[in-house]
Amino acid sequence: MTDITAIGEILIDLTQTGVNEAGVPIFAANPGGAPANAAVAASRLGAAAAFIGKVGQDGFGSYLRRVLEENGVNHAGLRTGSDMTTMAIVSVDSSGERDFRFVRGADCALSPEEVDLEALHHTKVLHFGSVSLTQGIARSATIFAARSAHQAGTLVSYDPNYRASLWNNRAEASEWMRIPLPLVDIIKLSDEELPLLTGCDDPEEGSRILEERGISLVLVTLGGNGSFCRWKGESFTVPGVSVNVADTNGAGDTFLGAVLSRLCRRGDKPLDNLSRNELENILTFANRAAALTCSRSGAIPAMPTLAELDGGNWK
């Protein structure tokens, strides 16, 4: 059985790495896409991960397929289409914060017919994000996968990662990002995304609203301040780890990949009999993984391995 199957966008992050002598920005073509990032992060941390998505029949598409393979992610569900491979242009400011602009392509064209239902029935967790809800038939494919997994009793994980440039306005984003909530068991969102889904920017109240919607485990990332959690009516915060930030790209995906990888170690039903003490240890591990990602540039290239986290100052 697979531990984690992610569905959604895999793309090229054209990430700013600096400027040349003339002050012209320099970009690197890093592999990215939030669901793909989460799958790679989980795989690097010891989980059996798979990915379902779509790339173009071009050099970038071949490269992304190879990246999944090199990182131990099963890519049998990665389809190839006639559109170009999707790109995200990621500019990074002096504090490491990112600005995204997208050139959409093949990721939007994944259809429900291209989703392998057998794969969804033989995985502990199905994970998806909200970028694949923004346009194209991929909306239908994503919701179809989440509904099928939910009906099969598979744990469903959701990251409503908000990218303003992909929506006409915040109201449209809020509407579509809320649609999958009845299918979700685990949600990871940032403090910026919390009001889009709950109308509230307070983690305590916002997480209570999501719990009332039927979501079992609510995780709110707080940047350098760590992570907030609501589980079985209780809420608590786990402190973050201080690092010199090079690039925050992929940090949230690393955090979630780390959480899911640790949960899947618990067996076929990752949330059954989960104690607060276990959860605090899992979030401490995930905070360390995210911090190490922030200390390096790029998304997937910056993600830590289990050996890195188990050694040195990261114990």
C-alpha cells in the first residue's frame, strides 16, 4: 500500500536566485508545484509516495518526471498532454518572501478519466491543493479524486494554498476553496488563508469553525512562530525553529509532507488513537523540516532527507 498519493500541479518554478552585474534578475528552473512538493518531501522523509498530475510533451515535462523518479515518488499517474508544462515565476524579496506569477499549461488539463481509482483505494492518504481548483477540467478531476477517496474511507488531506494571481478576486477564491471541505480529514493552511475559509483570522476560532465542518485535524502554519493545531477539541501551538532564511518556497509543503509521513508510520489508519503527545512530536519534527527548507534556495532542491533531520543540530 502507498502511504501518500498527491494529485494536482507539478510545474517549473522559475525562481529568482539573484541579479547579475547589470542588476538583471537571474532565475533558476526549479521543480515545484505544491502537491508534488509535498509528495517529494514525504518520500525524502521515509514515506511511500505517489503523484497524479499532468505535464507537457517538452523538456520541462521530461525533467519533472525524472525529478519524481529520482526522489522515489511513484509517477505512474503522471500524464503527458499537448499543452506546455506549467510554469510559476517566483520573485523573492530580501526577507525571503515570494511573489508568484503563473503561465498555466498542462496541469489544468488533467481529466477525471485520467485519475487512477485503484491508486486512490490503495493509499493511506490522498492529498490535494487548491491551485488545481482554479481553472480547467483539473477542477473536476481534483474533486472527483477527493470524493472517491473519501467514499473509499481513505484519509483526505487538503492544502488550500492561496495564489491571488490565479483568481479573479478573493470572493471567487473563497468560494472554490471551501467546496471540498466536506471531503477533508486533515487541513493545512497558513494564517493568511484562514480567513478565506472561515471569515476569521484568529487560529483558535478559525480552527474551531473548521472542526465543526467535520475536519478532524486542523493545522495552521505561523511562519517562524511554528504551527498551531486543533485536534479532538483541543488546541495548542508548537514553537518554530530559528534559521537564516534564504527562501521560504516549499516550506509549507515540506511541513505537511513531514506531518503526513509521520502519521503514516502509525499504520493503515493514521489518525486512529492519535494522542496529543504524539501529535506534538510530529509537529516538532515537521517544524524542523520546514526550517531547514527555508535555510536553502528552491522548493524541492531545498527539502531535507531523514538523515539530515536525524543528525547534528536538527535532533
